Amino acid sequence: MTIDEKLQHFYEVSVEEAKEDAAKAIQEHRESLSQMLEDHKAARRQSAEAEVKAEAEHVRREINKALAAEQITLKRGWSRKQEELKETLFVEVKQKAQAFMETPEYMDYLCKQIQEVKSFAGEDEIQISLSSGDSSKLEALSQKTGAELTVSSDDFIGGIRAAIPQKNIMIDNSFLEGLESMRKEFKFDGGLKNE
């Protein structure tokens, strides 16, 4: 082999090795770039998912706040309406009580109340009062029941109030007390308590 041939052979081998090295370097660079691209995509995907999750959580919180505010508004309106209906109901009940007071059955009711109080007191002194609105019924009730009655300066709508001083007992069977008691105990989900 001549020097020219050797040089040619050396040149060809060197070029071939350089091409292989270049191809290998290019391949490694491509793989490196491909890996960097995948890493970048994964990082961006994670970042985007985190942003979406954070935004979804923020939107969920905002919706919950809006719902809570709306629920409070609805509950206030509902409570206000319940109070209006309750007031209307008790106005009607009071009117019915006043209408009952105009009937003959009301006199029978008062007589029965007076007799029960007298029976409860036994031999003890008793003070029985009628509402100021029932002053016209005083004499008739005294005659029917044989009880000493007085007329209260208060208008407690109807019914009676009695006191037994020896036992330190006050009995309030007035319609006013009954209405106030019912008003306190009234609930819309079942009327009065314990019903």
C-alpha cells in the first residue's frame, strides 16, 4: 500500500468515524432535547392542572359563599313571613275569643271557672276578679256562683284571675294569659310544643 492509498484509507476511516461520532452526538442531542421537551410538557401539564384545581376550588368557594348568602336571605324572608302569619293567626284567635265572649256559653264557662277555683281553695279566703270588659256580668255571675267577685282595673280580654292569699297562690285563667302562652309556644312545624 502506498502512502497515498494509506492516506486515502486513513481519510476514509477518519471521515467514517467522524460521521459516526457526529451521528451519535446528534442522536444524543435529539434524545436530550426530546427528554427536555417531555420534562417541560410534564411540568407545564402539572402547572396547568394545579392552576385549574386552584381556580376550581376558588369558584367552589365563591359559589358556596353566594349560596350561604342566599340561604340567609331566604331564611330571613321565611322567618318574616312566619311572623306575619303567626300575627294574623293570633289576631283571628283573639277575635274568636271575643266572639265567644258574646255567647251564652261564655257565662257557663265563667261559672265553671269560678266553681273550680272555689273548689280548689276549699275553706281558704279567695279573691276572684273578672276582666274590666266583663263588668256587666258581675252581678249575674255572683248570683249564679255565690262567690264574691270583683272587677279588675285591667282588661285581660276574658276569663278570670284569682288569688288565695293564705297559700300565696295566683291563678290566671284569663284569655290574655292563654293567648300569650300559646304565642310563646307556637311553632310552625307542629303548632304548640308537645303536639
